[in-house]
Amino acid sequence: MSDLANDFRHHFMPFTANQDFAEAPRLVSEGKGIRLKKANGGEVIDAVSGLFCTPAGLGRTEIADAVSEQLRTLSYVTSFQHGHGKSFELASRIAALTSGDLDHLFFTNSGSEAVETALKIALAYQTAKGEPGRTRLIGRERAYHGVNFGGLSVGGMVRNKHGFSLSLPGVVHMRHTWLEENRFSRGQPETGAELADDLLRFCDTYGANAIAACIVEPVAGSIGCLPPPIGYLERLREICTQNGILLIFDEVICGFGRLGTKFGADRFGVVPDMITMAKALTNGAVPMGAVAVNIDIYDTLMEAAPDGAIELFHGYTYTAHPVACAASLASLDIYAADNLFGRAAELEKPFLDILFDMQDLPVVKDIRGIGLLGAVDMAPDGAVGKRGYKALKAFFDEGVLVKMTGDSVILAPPFVATEDEIAEMLQKVRAVIESF
């Protein structure tokens, strides 16, 4: 492995300590189901579905066959003024899953692009309905909405913004929903619904007619699983409806069964005006994202444009790529045939039972979880993230894949895992946390 050290420097890795990685690279060579093989020997059990991407597990031949056939049949066609059948089929399939009248899909290539697209659609919609002064966007502290400038602007993970001073103007942030009194809450915390009134305060401060949209994750994921307080999302929906503000749910993590329902909107019984999605959209096999918009948004944009004119000047070279569409259709087939959303709901209790058993460990300061998504906060050791980075290496050495954000261990098991396999992965997680 040391002979390859120089090669590591050519790949500028994302969210990675590149120089440190080159000293002791964490490489995998194969993946099947919920297990990966280390390049230098040994096995890793996947406790985070890749990066919330692979609920159906790795190496699904159904997806591989669909992608292979698509590459042989039609490997690419531009979506600008042209199309192919699978994109329309896929849009219809997803529209059948989304709640309410969220039945029009705009395809992107990632969650970050889905967020950018949703924000642009929100601004375009407000202009199309005759309110071009609605330009403010509302985000939330500790939120993650991708890494493009729009997502960074409405996002609230401060470290992600360091070094990137440029930001969208007119963005303000509601407070996050973590409260001291809600430590070790299982599911939705009982207190904190009143935090949604931050949005009402912004309406009073800036004028409701200046606000285009409010974007939140139903469950904040990348920061470390922050379920919404009981009544919080309902209150946001009420304020948005009363003040003409679009409500966007960023479901890049929550979508496609992660909370035991089709989307987080279904889990909480709140219908937003737009939903962003990615990750599990193709079971992680091919990059793809999408935005579902309601019929009012779609019809308003269509009716505002002159006959024969482009209604939304936005898109990407690889929008609705034929191969990505084939991978997504195959993934949706697997989710339905194997009842994986129902399977996720069944696994929630055993997963959370074992997860919350870790609260007896001295270094553990908080645990949160809902659906098949959870987080364990370890006490910092000096600078925030110092202990977490050591733990990241230790988890891989122990043979378990997790996501670390600062000193938080984030877990999101694949839906195809058995109860015994969930116990196995969490036993490894516990062993590493105990060592600190």
C-alpha cells in the first residue's frame, strides 16, 4: 500500500483529511448486501447505508442489469427540448409515492442540486404569481442542505461555510430544535414546538410579503439526527399557509422509507409544497436527485410563460439521465417487491432499543433516534471533533461503517439488515465508544 501513497494525492477527496488519509488509507474493494471488503483484508458492516444511500444493500443485480441494458440501448440524450420514455415513467412512479398533490418532478443529479433547484423554483413561482418582491429564504441553524451556494446559504452547519464568504443575500435562520431538556428523547421530543414561531417573527420583522420559502429537513440528518418536536412541523405548515410562503422539505435523507414511511412528510402528517430527494432514489447506484412540486407551483409557472416559451430557465446536462432513470426504476421495483419501507418500520423498535441502551456509557452525552436513523453524541475531548475523528478511524478498524459529524456518531442501517445484523453492527459501535 505504501507504494501507492503518491497516487492518493491526485484525488482531492471530499470532506476528508486528505494528507492524513494518505498515511493510513481506509479503502474497500467490494460490497455485497450490508458488508464491504477492506482492500487490505477484513470486513466492514455498513451501519449507515453507505451515506444514507443504499437501503436495499449493495450489489443488487436487478439494478446492475437495468443499468447495463440501458447503456446498451440509450446511454444518453439531452433533456433540453428532448426526452426519453423512462424519465416520464419515473416521474409518474415517484408522483404515486409523494403525498398530497406533489405530483410534478424536476430531475437533478444530487441532493445539493435538488436544493438549488427547489430554491430557484420558489423564487420563480413567486415572480410568476406577481410577487417578485418575495426574495427572502428562511433556513435553520444546524441544517444541512448540500454544498452549493444556495444550500450553504440556507444551511446552518457553520463549519461548512468557513472559507466560503460568498452567500445568497436575504437569508435568515430559525433556531435549531435541540433543547437541553430533550436529551435522550426517543422519537419526537415533547417540547420545542414554539421554536417554529421564529418564522412568524421573521414575517413580522421583514414582512411576510418579502419571504419566498422556508426550507427544513423533517429530521435534521447530517448534523446528528434531530427529530422535530411534537407539533413543530405542523406549526411551520400553518404559518407558511397563512403568509403565502412555500414550505420545502429537504428529504434527501428522510425520503424512501428511512422513517418507516414513503417520505418524512407521511411520518409527520404534514404536506409541504416541495420535496427534495436523492440518495436512496437510485439505491446509491447512480447519482440522481429530484424535486417534487405541487400542482399549484407547476400550473403557475406554466401559465405565466408565453405560448411556446421555456417556463423555467434552469436545468443540468445530465438531468433525467437515461442510466440514472433506469437505476431508479429498478430501485423502486425492489422497494415495492421486498416491502422495504414496511421492513424499515418493523426494524425501528429493535434498532432504537439497542441504540438507547448505550446511554449508560460515561462518554455518551445524548442519544436521539427515529425510524432507522439515530445518533450518539460523545463528550468532546478538547476541540470539537477531535474525539470524533479518532473514533472514525477506530470504527473502520473495528469493522463497522458509520458517519461522524463532530463528536456525533450517526447511524442509518440498511433496510435489508436482519435484527441480528443490527445487533452486530451496534455491538461494534458500542465497543468503540466504550474505548473512549
